[in-house]
Amino acid sequence: MSIVNLKLLKEEAIQLLIKIINTPSVSKQEQEVSFLIEDYMSKYGFHINRKFNNIWTENNNYIKNKNTPTILLNSHHDTVHPGTNWYTDPYTAIIKNNKLIGLGSNDAGASVVALISAFIYLSSLSILLPYKLILAITAEEEIAGNEGVKSILSELGKIDVGIIGEPTNMQVAIAEKGLIVLDCLAIGKSAHSALSPNSGINAIYIATKDIEYLKTIRFTRESKLLGRTTLTVTQIKGGIQHNMIPDSCSFVLDIRTNELYDQEELIFFIKKNLSSTIKIRSSMYNFSFIDPTHPIVLKSKKLNLKIYGSPTLSDQSHMSFATIKIGVGDSVRSHTPNEYIYISEILNGIDIYIRLLKDFQF
């Protein structure tokens, strides 16, 4: 492959993103968009591997020996379902001046096309890179599905560092909070609501007492990068009709953890202090953290990229190797009506990915 014209790559990146937006790819329905991306990569001569709706490929211009490290470039092509209040068709890309509007434009289509462009450019260089690159565009990130990136990690071989494309304004997240989801159930005793209050036990009152207690909890161990562990009640359901004292009331806890708390410790503490019964829905998503002295972090600092800790979860949580999260766009726009990305952000993102990797040394 001869060196690819970077200006042309950038033009193609915008057109590719338009096609991605115009191809509905809600989680578990990404097959069509995965073939769209595969066709584009095949045009440059790359052999594409596939499992479910995940696709990946690797460069060939690297020093081939057993000690050559591997860098994973990863982002996701699935989206959430479009919400209400869109004033345009979420599946029809619209360009207004510098703004590209459409579902998945910001999360994470812009990072997908920027990583693809950087990968193609680096793979076309005549020099042998001191590392192997694997580009993986994967599925089911939005639902943390079993047929997403975690289904292919064992097939990629040893990865030395991962670069995860999520909207971070091209700032570098070197830590990411973990997640615990708990299903809580308050049990009461049903009775007719017109009878004496003592004839039944109102499960809603039990649940609200627990929730009031949860509001008072302050986790004091504060991380320099990730801040404090947080706890939020995000759902509640109780009662089946107006004239019956409810005998059950369920609610859901969303807990975002820093590196200073063990997940089992937090779950034990909550179980101990609530009247409601607790069932663990999910506790598999541990915090992510990379050594601030890692070469990829030092290179980021050399490029004057901001280093921070991220409160949001990504596919990093499935990866046991060192990772950073850096991508095009702003997470505030994710999952919102009329989601958009600035074209200038995509072009800048491609440049930053290339500068981060072109002269990188472990």
C-alpha cells in the first residue's frame, strides 16, 4: 500500500460517517453497518475478521518479532434507540454549516471514522512501525452485550495497550469509574386501603424509608482522578391499584465506584443498612486505571492533551490490559435528541490520533 493522501482520507471519513448514520444500527441490529464499514476497509486491501457484528483487522507494516507490542484501536458502531423530540429524521444525516446531525454521530460514529482514518494512514506508511495495530469496530457497547467486544478479546492475542474511542473532546481519560447495579425489593403486607393502617404493611413506606437513608450516604474516600463514589436511585415501582395497600415495592440503585472502594465492601454495607432485600444485577464492571507514567500517557501529555478521570462507563470495563479513552465529540451530546458532531472535530480527531501514534515508542 502506498502512502494514502490524508486530505482524501478526511473527506472519505465524513462521507463514511454520513453512510453510518443513514444505516440504522441499534444494539443487536448492527449487521448492515458492520458490512458497510467492512466494504470501506476492504477497498484499502485489509483482510477483515468477523464474529457476530464485530469486525477487526491489523496492519502489516510493523517489526515482526515475538517482542513487538500490540496496540488496540477500538470503538463501537451500535447506537441507542432514538428518543423523542428529534426535529429531523435520526437516521438521515444532515449537514448544517460545520455541524453533522444524526443518531450516533457523536456517540460514537465520529470516533469510529477518525480511528479508521488514522489506522489506514499509519498502515500506509513506508516505515516499519515498532508496534502492531489492531483496529476493532465492535457491537453492543450501549447495552454491554455478550456479543460485543468482550466476545472477541480472546481472539486478538496479547494487547499491550488499548485506545478506546468515545466522545471525550479528545481529552485523555486515564481512569474510569466502575458500576454496580442493585435491584432492591421492599416486602409488606397487602390489605384494603380503607381499613385501619395497622391491617396492612405498606411496602412503599418501607422502600421510601430506605431511599431516604440512601440519600444521606456520603462515601468519603475521594479519588484525585475519579472523585467520590456515588449512589443514585434510578427506578421505583410499587402498587397495583388505588384501593390496596401494596405488599411490594422495588427500586434500583446505580452505584459508580472509584478505585478506593472494593465492590463487595459496598454491597455488604448497603445490604446491612437497608430493610429491603438486595439482589445484585451487575457488579462485573470494575474501575479502569492506567499508570500515569505509562508511555501512552506521557505521549499524551507531550501533545498537551488534557488528562482526567471519567465518570462514565465504556468497553474499557471488559479489558484487563492498560487502556486510555480518547475520542471525538462531547459526551454531553450522547443519547440526546438531534445529536450532532462538528466536522472540524472529526478532522482534528484524526490529526490527534495520528500524532499520538506515529512516533510512539513503548
